[in-house]
Amino acid sequence: MRRRAVVALATLSVASSCSRAPSAAGTAAPTVVVDAAARHRIDSTLKQLVDAGQIAGTSAVIWEKGKEVYFGAFGMADREKERPMSRDAIVQIFSMTKPITGVALMTLYDQGKFTLDDPLAKYLPEFANVRVYAGPDVSGNPRFEAPHRPILVRDITRHTAGFATSPADSGVGPLFRVADPANRNNTVTQFSRKLATVPLMFHPGEKWAYGISVDVQAALVERLAGMPFERYVREHVLDPLEMRETRYFVPEGDRNRLAAMYNRSDSGVLRRQPDEQAFAANTNRWTFTPGAYGLTSTLDDYLRFTRMLLNGGELGGVRILKRETVRLMATSHLADSVTDRQWLPSKGRVGFGIDFAVRTRPPADAKENNGVVGEFFWDGAASTLFWVDPVNELTAVLFVQLLPFDRVGLHKGFRDAVYGPFAAPR
């Protein structure tokens, strides 16, 4: 594990060369990213998207060099009820749940409970005898073969395990449908055992394919900690960070703060998703508490999480992770040999660490998402976003409730507004 930490430090050293320009004297001058001009750009960008009807409402907060440097809220959290977007609006963060699960898992890493190169079956024996889909035979029936190597814990943290994810998956979809691992009435353990009956889509470590690996992380947390996943996350991550409004189940008294979910049609029309559909996951007490999605949060709650990461695993005198463990999470673990990366390249020139995308090279041109080498980030299905920029000591959280995922250029517009006009790498 020491070698990984060294790689992480090297990554951050490269990142430091991409920070703001030094002073004329040649020494690094203390600079600020979010100045008055940036605040004006951000306000204009977010307001314009609301005024144009691209989104119903959005909010954002930025923390830089030890203090809040920006907050803005525009439009409506609930357009039909004329409820403005507010700082305490509760939103569904979908896949921004994943980094929280990753942090929970890595607290157990810090306790010496596992290593990343351990076989997953060492702790979840149901995965000991998995098979891999090998295409159809001459009669069109699916063929299966033994994996080239076991699934490692590392594979479930970087989406290289090969798990099937959907009844629509080629060759194994019908088996996934029968197993029904993600049924909301399953326990986390039942999820894991049912998923293990479904053959893999590819050999472990050979491709990057976004899936339900982080739900398997939740099962691993349960098995290692000897307690329910939701309880462990609450006791070891959320409560210590005072993230009291980050939760799966939203009690009735707080539901008036839930931001409505909006679907944008191909023609650009925003339609509110019916509440009974939009809020079903968070207004009923389901047995399944997934690691990959399902949490709700507020802007300030999630900011506390990202500030902890920015600060090397500690916030307000409470240490959640070792500093070197945060660096390990924020280092790309994808080898160059993993060339099939699904849609990950759409995020920019990035790799993938432990539940974060990691920027490994600066933007190639003005069309690519803006950002700094060394940043780590992720987003959610309803177009939410966060990133941590260690170079500039900055973290940003952007909330919105828009489906399908960001077809209006919100993320790029926000990033461009924060960092300013694109400058070609020298």
C-alpha cells in the first residue's frame, strides 16, 4: 500500500504545477480562484439557465482556502408550489452516495480490516465461484467460463469487477432478472448473494464499466464491521461530520423541503415527475439500503463531506480517514491497459480512483469540462455535482434535480464560470 501512497503524492505534485500562475518574482503567490469576477460569472451562468427554462432551480456553494467564498440559489425547488430553491432544500443525490460509501469502506481499510488486493471472496465467499459470459455457442445459447483471475477488492472500488447491472445486459440479462438482486425488499446480504449467482459480463480488471460495484462495497462493509451498512455509515461518517440531513428515509416533517424532480423532454420542456414516483425511494422504509445511490442531502451537509476530503480526512477536529488514505482514494487506479472505459472519457481526461473520477491531464480544449489536474469528483443521475481541487484548496457542490443527466451543459457552464475562460496548456 505504500507504493500507492507514493503514486498519490506524485499525482498531487504534478497537480501543483497546474495551479494559478506564480508572481513576477517567481515565487508562488497566494491567489484566489473565486474572486468577484468569478462570482459574477457563476451568478450569470446559473441565472441564465433558470431564466431560459433549462432548469427549474439550482443552488451551489464553494469553499476555498478555509472559508466559504460563494453561495447562490436560483429558480424554484418546486415550481408548481412556487417554493424557491433554498440552502436547506433536500435533494436526491443518487450516485453522489457512492463516495460516502467509499469513505465508509476505507475507514475499515484504516483499521487494517482488508487490503485492496485481497480477493473479494475472502470476505464475501459467495463470489468464490463466479463465471464469466463468453458469448453465444453455435446454437445461440450463452457460454460461460472461469475468470482469468479472482475479483479483487480493488475491482469493486474502481468499477472493474465485471458485474452485470441490468436485465438488458447481453447474454446474462435474463439471469439478472431472475436473481433480482437490487429488489428494495432484499437485505444488503441478500443483494450480494443474489448478484453472485449472475455471471460476470467481462473478466475482472479488463474493462471499466459503471455498475453496482458500490452496492457490493456496502455488503463488504456489513461483513467486515459486523453491523448493518446504514448504521455503520451513520456512526462512522455521517454523525461524526454532523451530516444529520443526509439519509435514506426523509421523515414526514421534512418532506416539505424535498426539491421536486423534473424531466426534460427532447424538445426542452420541463415536466415535474409525480411525487409518488420521484420520492418513492425516500418516503418509504425499504429493507435495501444501497451503497451506490439512495441518499438525500442538503447543500451544507454535502459541503461538510467534501470539506473533510479537502482537509485530508479531518473536519472540526474529527478525523474520518487518514490523510494518506484520502490521497489513495484520489489517485487513479486504472492501468493504461484498461482501454475500454465505457463513457468515462466523457468526463474529461480522467482516471478513476476509489469511488471518484480523478483528473490526470488538463483539459485539451475549450469543449472539455474545465478543471485542474489532481482534482477528484463525481456526480449524480439528477445532474448534481461536486469536486475537490487540492491544488487551489477548493471544493464545490452543485445541486439541481434534472433528468436525464445534464443535457443542458450545466456542469460545464458552472465549471467554466468558476475557473474562467479556457487557457491552452503551455
